[in-house]
Amino acid sequence: MTNREAILRLSVNAGDGAAITSLHENNLDPIRIALARYFGAGPAAQRMESELIQRIVDRARSYDNQENADIWFAKMTNFECDRLRNEGIFEKANRE
């Protein structure tokens, strides 16, 4: 299944396991590159992978049919990685 097909299916049903798996598998390299850029290589990035996918799935309804699915996915990946990192910084600052 293509990214576009997966995103469209997820925009209707965020629990579509086949679409989630397809989106994740189609984009393993870009996901891991973005996670490494925002969280470094190692356990922190690995822990964020499933959270990142879930957040992108949750945003599938914002996908416009006319958009390029690969570009939309890349934008959402960077946006959500940035949010995750900022949330982590905020939480750490509030603990100290």
C-alpha cells in the first residue's frame, strides 16, 4: 500500500492496523533519520518511534487529498519530532 493509500485509510479509521504498519514500513529510513536528528542515536530515539507513528496517525485527518503524501508525511514527522523534543525539555525543566 502506498503512503497516500495508507494516510487516506487512516483519515477514516485511525485504528487500521494494516495502514499503520504500511505507513511505518514504507518510511522506516526517514523516521529513523528524523528521530536521530532530534533525539540522537540510541534508546531515547527508539522509545519515541511508536509515539511518533501514533501522532502522525492521529493527524491523518488533516491530510488534503491534493497534497503529495510523501511530503505531507515528512512534514508531519519533523513537526511531531519537534513537539516531542520540546515536550521532553519542558517536562525536564519542570522536574528540576
